[in-house]
Amino acid sequence: MNSPVTLSRHGDIALLRIDNPPVNALSPGVVAGLVAAIDAFEADASYKALLLHGEGRTFVAGGDISSFDLPDFTTQPFNGTLARIEALGRPVVAALHGTVLGGGLELALACHWRVAHPKTQLGLPEVKLGILPGSLGTQRLPRVVGAELALDLIASGRSIGAAEARELGLVDELSDAAPLQAGIAFTEALLARGAGPRRISERMVATESLAPDFFERALADAARRKPFHPSARNIVRAVQASLLPFAEGEAAEARLFEELRVSPESKAMRHLFFAERLASKIPGLPRDTTLRPVRSVGVLGAGTMGGGIAMNFANAGIPTVLVETSQAALDRGLGIIRANYEASAAKGRLTTEQVEARMALLRGSLDDAALADCDLVIEAVFENMDLKKQVCARLGAVCKPGAIIATNTSTLDVDVLAEATGRPADVVGMHFFSPANVMRLLEVVRGAKTAPEVLATVMQLARTIGKVAVVSGVCYGFIGNRMAEVYMREAEFLMMEGASPAQIDGAVEALGMAMGPCRMLDMAGIDVGAKTVIEYGKAGGLPPDDSYRAVVRKMFELGRFGQKTGAGYYRYDGRKPVDDPETARIAAELAAQHGIARRDDIPPQEIVERLLYPLINEGARILEEGIAYRPGDIDMVWVAGYGFPDHRGGPVHMADAIGLPQIAGRLAHYANTRGNPHGYWSISPLLASLAAQGKRLSDWQAA
Ligand code: 3H9
């Protein structure tokens, strides 16, 4: 097999080319190729310099993440090669372009000189994988930019542009030329002026401006802000070790890296890296499916959802029209959008010009006819089947042929809505999550008749607007809300049995959930949640059980709509939720009404199991019914849409970590101890069978 690394000659310069598509990741083959190339370079004294460059769209985007799980994985061969590169007695230049990330930047830092295309992005994003730069990034970067900035860059994982890198001395020169040409010109100029090797490892980290307790405070800060991510703490320790002699820092980094590589947190986050990329691939849909152009978007409904949805497109530079039924509603919707943008500007995230440019892309109308020219129209009216059917029928008539019609329903039957348009092939579900301009998840609901190019177009568009798109089949609540339904069911039963919202939320927040179920629904709106339950009841979906979601229905009746009305499950002191005796009273009253026994000592472990195990069980049903294509899609939905902790890798990954026999055993336990009314605790056949075979849910594949 051809090596992904080749060495060729250009006059006196040895050209080392890395060609490992798609991103030139440092696979074992690339590392072996680097070793062979360095051997060849060392053996040929006629070369005056070595120039490294990457073929294709980028230099090197990092270590090969898929190799980190190999049983014999070690950074040693690569790190040893970096030491050899840096030690070479003739100048070594890296010509950078694309995304110079992780091990790619570490490779560049081992070279003596760096020239970059102005569009190059440079960074050490390992923290996003729950690890730290393991090939001397934590040691060389502080020697160039100082410990403070190095810690900021490594701990955040953010990239910087080439111009900033040039100012910081990370890059020596910028060049618009193609990377190889830029590298050759730079190296020839170096040789002409007789410049030789320069080694970062021989420098000292500047410490003059560093506060004496800098690392102590940084460590405390990491522990407080990222309690679930050991990488945050190890990164501080590794950067601190850069103050030691290089070899000692190197040893510290290697130990801290290895600790993280084998940690469950990093495994979970690496799983999510690949799950996110896999989610965009749709079985049976060829990559080259023709896309429909989307140059303009219409959004019907300028409420919280509609406004947030419109912002996504304005942010991506796509002109968007918002249609409402009254001028007041339209003014209000556009006013909220402007206020959101201005809040971002006040925080320095947008300039005033950007605010105005985005607002200029948005226009309002009271007339459906304004939607006639749009390539994509998304309806975002209230979650009510009759209303949505009427709206879909109107859109079917008004939208131009070839336009895509999307519904933002969060639970309703997309096939019914698709038929209502009279052109079901053009219809798809685009379920945004609130706040729609912030949350990364987009559930794309594939109807029975959705045309392949409609699906492919929407998946591509999701990328354009920065969303993680996951395809779901049609069912009540799709992937996310269907699972959330059983989670909320148990939250409410626990409340009626005597647990407070703070106890319920606290139990799962202690695992790292961004927000427990009660705070989540209070924020999304109790009214929204209750109407969904009521609609589901009308459609015949609810179990014949009056105690089912009795709390949310009662709260709705009482006008306790959550944060927006100052009270829901909690009472609100500004935005701060506080336990409300009124909730306890309502829960106790409902318990008495429905004959539910009360306890005042429900342990956190029971709360966790009763919230999460039914949710996992429902996930298994979703897989066996083919609603989700793969287990990782479920994990992405929960991490990107519901604040499920990334260090647990999503509910499916977490279930496998706990062990399916344990989950199945506890579901059976609750069925025995609580009775199994309406099949609440019945185990999904898939979960039961995988548990019995000692298999994992993650390994499951549709037949
Ligand atoms: C590291 O470097 C540790 C070191 O400190 C120590 C050890 C040396 N490995 O995202 P895309 C695949 S840790 C393996 O869709 P884009 C990806 O799965 C690493 N595979 O493209 C996908 O495959 P497929 C530090 C990788 O243009 C394809 O490439 N580096 C890797 O939207 C295209 O990816 C990072 O964390 C990899 N490192 O974005 C950078 N990277 O076609 C991670 C990509 O089969 N990568 N693939 O689905 C990224 O952030 C983005 O991929 C990048 C391109 C910005 C580069």
C-alpha cells in the first residue's frame, strides 16, 4: 500500500507531503510514514531544509481519534518523531492551511518555522474530546504565547485565525499562495539569509506577568466550573508543568494525557464526536442526491419559536420573511429578535453593523402571499392539530412548486400534516428546540412520502445554520419528546409521591444534566407542555389513567405556566427557581385524589433510576421500531437538545456503561414494587434480549 507520507525533492529542499484524506489525521500509517521520511531526510545530507505540507483541504487536523481506543495506543511513536524533527540540524518549515488542530498544531510547533495561508485556523481542541494535547502542545504552546493565553486556548479548545497567530508569534509569515508554493518561497528565503533551526523546547515560559497563585486559582476555577470534566483540571496541571524543564513537563503531560484517554468521560465524548458525524448520513440516501436550492425562507408564526427559527437563517445570511396574523404580533416578534441581537451586541458578540445587517435580512408580512416565492417555508404556529392542518393546507396552495414545506411540530403526526398540504413529497418535519437560535439540535422528521432530495436539502441546510441534525421517523414526540414524555411522567409521579421539584432536579443535575425535568418544563412553558399532553389525549395516545401527568394539567388550569408567569413547578425570584409550598400542596392534593401513597424520604438513587431508566427503555423501543436509524442518533438528540451531559455520552452510551442487565433488573424491580399499570415498566423486547445476551445497545444495528 502507498504510504500517506512521501518525500520528494525541490532543488535543495526536501518536501514532506502528508496525504491522508479527508483531514490528514495522524493515523498509525501517517506516523510510520513520518518516521520513514525523517530517516530518509537524515540520510541525505544534500538536502538543505525540510518542508512539511498537507495535501487536500488542510494541513493536519489532529491525531486520529478513532485510533485512541486501540489497545496498544500510545503517543510515544509520534512524540518521539516530533523530538527528532525538532532536533534536526537543518531548518524545518511547516506550510499551514485549513484547520491546523490538535496533533496537527503540535507537529507544526515541533518544526522550526511556520508559514500559513491567511484563512488557516489553529487550535488545540482536545478538551472537546475530554483529553488534553498529548504531543507536547501543553509544553510548547506556553513557550510561545505564555502560560496564561496557552491555558485559555487549551482549556477552551477555541481556534484562532492565522493573523492572530502571526501576532502571537505562532506563525512567522502569512502567504496567500498555495501552501506548497508558499512553503517553498519561505524556505528558499530562509536558506538565502542563512537562517537555521529554532527550537521552541529550548525556550523558557515567560512568567513575569503571572500571578503567584495563578495555577492554584485556575485549578479551583476548573474544579468549580467543570466538575464533571477531569480534563479541565489535568489541563491546568499540564500547563503548569510547562514551567519545569522540558523533559519533566513532557513526562507530566504524558501521564495526565493517558489518565484522560482511558477515562469514561473521554470515551463518552469521543463517541459523541463520531455520533455527530454519523447522524448526518442517511441510510439509502446517496451522498450526491441533488439538492433543492434554498435562497429564501419563510416562517409562519412570529412567536418565540418562529422568531428564534428566523434568526438562524438571518445569521446565515439567508433572507427570511416572517408572516403573522396581526401587526401587533409581528411587531412584537421582530422586536424580540432585535432585542436578542442587541443583547448579543452588548456582550460584544456582534457589532452594531452585524445587528443591522441581520435585521435587514428579516421582513414581516401579514399576507401568506409573501411566502409564495420562498424556497423553504416553516410553519411555527401553536401545537394544535386542527390549526396546523389548516395552515398546512394554506401552505400547500400558496408555496411555489418545488418549495419545501416544513412543520415545526414537536409531537404531531407529520404524515397527517403532509397530506393536508396536498403535496406530501415536499413536506418534512423541522423540529427546532427552544431557544431555537441557541440550541444545537434539529430533529428532521422524515415522513412516509418525504422526497429524498427534500430530506437531503434540509440536512445540508442544517449544517449551513450550524445545527446538529438527526433524522427521526414519524411517531408521537419523535425521538426526543417521546423519550421526554416518560421522563416527565415519572417526574410528576415522584412529585405526587412527595419529592419536591428541587429534589427531583437535584438528583439528575448531580449527574451533570444541565437542567432537571421541572426546571426544563418551567422554562419551555407549562402551557406548552400541558397542551401537548392534552392534544395527545385527544389523539387517543394517553393511557387511561387520570393520574398521568396530572400535575402539569393542574398547573395549566391554575395559570402557572412556569418561568414566564413567575410560577410553575417552582416559584421564581426573578429567574431563580425556589421551592413553592403551593406546588407541594397541589401535589399532595392530587396524590390524595388518585390514591397515590406519599413518602418523605425518596432517595436520590430512586429518582435517578425512575427518571432515566424508562427513558432508556423508550430509546430501545425507538430503535426497534426504526424511528431512529442508530443508537448514536438518540445520544445526539439528548446531548444537543436536552442538556444531557456530554461526559456521559448520551442515554444509550450511559445505559451501556451501567450495563443493560442492571437496567433491565431495575425496570423489573419497579414493575414489581409499583405495579405495572398501563405497561409503564414493561421492558422493551430489544433491551431485554440484548441484556440477556450480554450485549450493548450501542452495538445494535437495524437489520
Ligand atoms: C489530538 O490531536 C490528540 C493529540 O494531542 C495527541 C495525539 C496525536 N480523527 O467534521 P467533518 C473525520 S485529538 C479521525 O465532517 P468538517 C470525520 O469523522 C484530535 N477522523 O468535516 C469525518 O469522517 P466521515 C484533535 C477525523 O469539514 C471527516 O473526517 N483534533 C478527525 O466539517 C470529515 O469531518 C480535533 O479534535 C480526526 N481527528 O470539519 C479535530 N477529524 O467523512 C476534529 C475529522 O467518515 N475534527 N475526522 O464522517 C474537526 O473538528 C473537524 O472534523 C474539522 C473538519 C474542523 C477538521
